[in-house]
Amino acid sequence: MARIPDLKPEEMSARQKQLAAEIGGPRGGVVRGPFAIWLRNPDLADKANQIGNLLREGTTVPRRLSELAILVTARHWSAQYEWFAHEHQAIEQGVSKEVVEAIRARKRPSFAKPDEKAVYDMCHELYETKKVSDATYKAAIETLGQQMVIELMTIASFYAMIAMFLVTFEAPVPGGAKPLPE
């Protein structure tokens, strides 16, 4: 059960309603997850939405790799809502179902694509060891390039913040689903 209930339209200020419409527009008209909670602080909701939009549309990181990094992040934190929101996007963007299922099961995937391996290795190693080894960093730079590594780690960091937030406030998955085993 959510620790913070969603705001009802009659509880929202004009600014909150405007932001709910902006945030919900590209998300099927629905404001869920962190944004449903952040709406309690309109400036925070607005800035988080701007950063999220920039990371989704304004980097050199292909969506496939961005979604892979988000799934690695969601799995690390067991962020149910984050996984729910991004699993289908990762598959739609070309991450194989086998890779997705391995991550869900906390197993190392077999990668057919070197760029996916580089993303997984860097994110997974950072979350598990709290650092990135020289070998992993070098492989990521050689495979992805410096600019993409900078942007990739920004994406992973942003979604780690979101994952911690979602876990803290027990943001609900529609229908009460739990797509990740604990």
C-alpha cells in the first residue's frame, strides 16, 4: 500500500493540475510513481520532469541502452514501480526478453550486443561494489565513447534516485502487481 496517497483533483492547486496534465500527457494521461508524490511540491515535480525528459530525449544514449540501465537500477533497488514502468519499454526498444528475465532473476545475462554488455557491466558493478573498476570503465569507454558514458551514468544516477524514492514511499504498481521477486 502506498505510504502517500495520490492527490485528488479537488486537492490540487491550479499549478499542480497544470503539471499533472503536462506530466501525464506523454504517459497516457496518468500521473503515477514518483510524479504522483512529487506533485505535492510543484517546483520539484516540474524540474524532475524536465530532467527526465532531457535524459529520455536529449542524450546520445539510445533508448535501448537507457532502458537497460533503468532495469538494472530497478532490479538493484527492487523498485517494483520502476520495473513495471520500464520493462515493456526495454523490450520495445530492443532489449531481448532473455536479458530482461535474467536481470529480473538477478542472474548475469548473456549479451549478443557489446554495447548492452558494457551498460550492464558498468551499472551492475557500480551498484554491487560501489565503484567501477578500471577494466570495466575502459571497456565502456571503448564500446560507448566518453560522451555516452557520461550521459549513461547520469541516467543511471537519476533512476537510482527515483528507485530509492519509490521504495521509500512504496509507490504502488497498478493492480497491486509485484513484477520483481524480493
